[in-house]
Amino acid sequence: MIFNLFGYPKTGKTTLFNLLTGQKEAVDKFSSKGELHKAIVEVPDPRLTQLNELYHTIVKPAQVEYLDTGSLAYGEVKGSTFVDLLRRGDGMVHVVRGFEDPEIPHPAGKVDPKRDILSMEAELLLTDQISVETRLERLEKDLKKAKNKDGEEEKALMLKLKEHLEAGHPLREVVLEPHEENRIRGFEFLSRKPLIHMVNLGEGMESWEEGGNNRMVLCFYGKIEAELSEITEESQRREFLEAYGISHSVRDHFIRESYSLLNLRSFFTVGEDEVRAWTIHKGDSAYDAAGKIHTDLQKGFIRAEVIFWEDLIKVGGFKGAKEKALLRLEGKEYPVKDGDIVHIRSGL
């Protein structure tokens, strides 16, 4: 899972990157080097710790990759070299300035996070509109040379998307049939991707949240959390967060909410060799889960042995689970639940 962090200049993108990843990339108040920062981070999951009390082996949490892509000038998103990077991500994280600082003038003259959110969303729509219009021009040229059903169907779909974009609506709001979804997947339209606006507030400012339809707004206190991140003792750091009226760290909050936004779930594989978390989407099947573990398991899929993680702990392992008849045999279509432990029986 890849999240791209991006935004207008001097919003705190690298600060957020450091808070999410635990990195120590340099943050300069007055200049920007435009460097790309990348980190792969383990997703904290206390369930793994509890499961490992049965096995005392290697623990492998799920992982998230963060890419700090740098600043985008106002009105220049469509021509930015970062657009291709944004298209490669599973989700986009737009960092928004909400703090006041007289030493750092805002490019638009006044700090207004809601304005900047609407401005960025409009730029993402325009970027997609250009992509759709470019594709339509190519399709029309090809169809003049030779009519074909596939080209006509794609043209109709692109016209549908174009109308939606011209009306000012992101493509995540368009309801598509499965075959239409497959047809546009390769375009990686930006306004169809899950989008999180992270508003960087100053001390004493009131936070807010909103969300729906694959988009949400979250707030964090970048300067405060950056200072508190220097405290090595976890309990002391949380104590200071609470003193500032911050109930959770931005990292914990972001991971929880981003998993919800992307409809992600975790299932586990356990054994003497390792206790491991795997990430899937809500509704993914046991067959899909097998492919996450190894393609050979998916090819030779016979059955999945499934038990909920808490049930396995209660009975002390697989031996107790079999004695209590808690281990279920499920087929390819079984929708894997968050917290399921899945063991794949395979013919390969």
C-alpha cells in the first residue's frame, strides 16, 4: 500500500512524513530543496503481539509505503512532474496549511485551509479532464480510420467521464459497471483515488473532521508533535499529547482512518516460523488472500482453514481449536474478515 504526500509550498509535508514514518528528514522553514523522501513503515497491530505469545517467533506486521513528493505550485498541478508519482499511489495525502506564521507568507496571501482544499480538488479534476480529452481526441482519430465496437464503447465511457468532470464532480463519485471500471483502471485518474486532506494546525487551533465517498479531512498539530517526537519515552510522550488536548498521535489516527477509507482489512498467518499480518480489501475472498501469501497457494487452492484471532488465543493454539471444533473449512468465495487467521490448503 502506497500513500503519496503532496501539497502547496510550506504546508508541512516533510513534517508529516517524519511523524508518519519516524524519519528525521530535514525541515527548512524558508526554503525547499524539492527532494523526494520515501519510507516503508510497519503498521502497528497489538493483535500480533498477543498472537505471538503462543509462538514466540518472528513477527511481521503489514507495511505501508510513504512517498513525500514535494511541493506543487498553485495552478500548476496538471503540468507537474509529480503527477505520474501521484498516479502510482493507492491513496493521496494532500497536506494543507492551517497554521499562522508571519515569517512564512502564504502564496495566496491568507491562510485558508478550506479554500486550499477546494483549490487542490479543482486542480486534480482539471488534470483528469485533460487526460480524458486527450484520450477522446485519439479515439476519434482512430474511429475515423476504422469503426470498431470496442472503440465506440470506450468513447461513450470517456464522454460520460468528461461530462461529470465538466460539472465539477470528481470521478470517485461516478458509478461504474465492473467492465467500465476495468476499462479505465490503467488511466489512474487522480480524482478517482482515495484522498485524505491533512490540515496542519497551529497550537490552540480547533481541529475538525469530515468525510465520505472515498475522501476525508483530518487535522494534526505538526509543530507540537514534531517537538514531542524527540521524547523517547512513549508514556511520557502520550502524557504531553494529552496535556495539549491531543487524544491520539497523528500516526495512529492516520493509519486507522486510512484503512477505513481504503476499505482495508488485516488477516493473519501464524506458525512456528512467523506470525504475520497481510492486507486485503473488504470483501476479498479466501482465494484472493491465498494470492497475497503466494501465487502457488492460489493456483493450487483446495480449502482455507479459518479461525478468528481471539478464538485461537482463548483455546491456546490450533490443537485446542480442533478439539473445540472452532477451525472452519471455507471455500474460494469465503469473504475474509478483519482478524481472521487463514491457513491455505493447496495442491501445489
